[in-house]
Amino acid sequence: MVKKRHTAQDARESIPAVAFTAPAGRPAGVEVLTLAELRERADACALAVPHRPDFHHLLVVDEGRLRHTVDFRKYELSVNDWMWVRPGQVHHFGNLSGVEGRLVLFESGFLDPATAAAARLEDWFGPAVHHPEGEQARAVDCALRHLHREFGALRGLPLEMHIEVLRHLLAVLVLRASRLSAPAGGGEAWSGAGAVRGEGEGRAPDADGVCEASETFLRFRDAVERGFTRSRRVEDYARQLGYSPRTLSRATAAATGVGAKEFIDRRVVLEAKRLLAHGDQTAARIAVRLGFADAANFAKFFQHRTGSTPISFRTEVRGPA
């Protein structure tokens, strides 16, 4: 019997995905709203359930403190803190009562390719939380205010022109946001019930310096994202990309602080944690989806990397059945 080959997309299917839906009478691809409007429109319980949107969330806190979880790393945001959650990341909101802020939802395809490349929209491993100060904070806030005003001025221009204005203003915002500084470790993490701690805080490989990363690393990172369920061998990616394994490890270490093998393994661990925490598949089924020969090999790999068995991890984050 030939074993079915699974892709990274297959592995993600058991986590609820959320597609972008434009509000009635509004242009598709982008939406700007306040957290007060979000509370009015969405069920608080639904917002607290982990989900995997296929669009970007760019959020700034104006009043209060917001707790938000992104790929098992828990953050607490204060006034003027920004958070950028990218498509494919699993996240959920904490208690939104007493918190005010502004939120921009947008699809990657709404922006032109040049802007998407310059802002590194495909950088899934970038830091989630930013604490801008001074002129940097003022510039990104001004860009958001202009976009928010224009989003609400639908009747001022023909629809086609209105959409182009929004596209250009969003481009300014994401270009500004892509250059925001982030603290070491990607933000202020907090510990609470069900917090997942340990190596890398249970998140994707740290890549705070990815803006300066080499083309070699970026190609390797993208190849891993496409193929981590098929191979965990550095040699396979080196052969596919035309580099030596040593070259890949040097480029990855320079960009992330870990070697190529560690980078691959952390990506596999992250997806395993997502599936264990937010899905109902058995560990054996998850093992198959992630490319392991059997459940025993998967359990051994997972315990070595996290210090916990798959079942123990699921119980820790979800509680006993």
C-alpha cells in the first residue's frame, strides 16, 4: 500500500478557518472598526475560541489592557501597543470589556504586489507585538486615523475610486507597521491558566531580525512552510533549493539564532500543538498528517522537543475531558 503524502495545508484543515467577509455595502478586502464595534457585532464566546483566519489583523490599543493569544504565546497589550496577527496563525481574544482600540482586517491580495513584498506580508514568523515610541508611534497612528476616516466616507467618492484610496492608505499603514520595532522575545508575555511555556514559548521560530535576513534564509523558510509535513531533513531542502546544508544552517542561524534543523523541528512542533489543542484528531491521525511513520515516532519526537507527551499536552491546554 502506498502511503498518502500529506501537505502543510492538509495538517491545518482540522482547525476552524475563518474567511474574510466584507460588511454589507462595503468594499471587499479591507475593513476598519473599533473594538466597541467588534463587541457589538461578535459573540464574546466566539471571539474567545481559537481560530485560524485567512486574513490579517492589525490592532492598536487606545484604552485599557488587552490579553490576546497567538500560537500559544500569550500577550498583554497596553495603550499604544500594536499587534499584527497574520493569516494562518491560530489566535483568540481575551476579555474585551474595558478595552478600547482600533482594528484593521484585510486580505493580502487587497494590496498591490510591490507593497506586499516591501511590507513582507508573507513573513509569518515576524513578531506579533510592537511597542512604538516617539515619531514612529505618531506616524503609524496618523496612517491608521486617515485610513479609518476614509473607510467611513463611502459616499464621498465613486466606489471604484474609494477602493483605490483605501488601497493606497492601507499600503501606507502596513509599510509603516512593518517597520515598527519590537522588544526582544516578541512582546510582553503573561502567564495564566493554560499557559504553554517552554522552549520558544510554543511559538514559531523567533525571527525578529527577519527584515535583514538573507535571500537564502527567506527561500528556505518558505520551502519549510510548504513542505514541513513531508520532510524534516535539512538535506532535502538543501537539494531542493540548490544550497549545501551548511549554507542553510548558517543563513538560518544568522536570521533566527537557531540552526536549520532546529527551525524545521520548531515548525513541526508548532503545528502539532495547534492540532492537539484546537482539533479533535487522535495523536495517531496527527502523526500521519505531519509525516511521521507512526504514532510512536511522533510521540517520541514531541516529548523530546517539548518535555510532554501529545496527550499530556492536550490535557494541559484543554483540561480533562
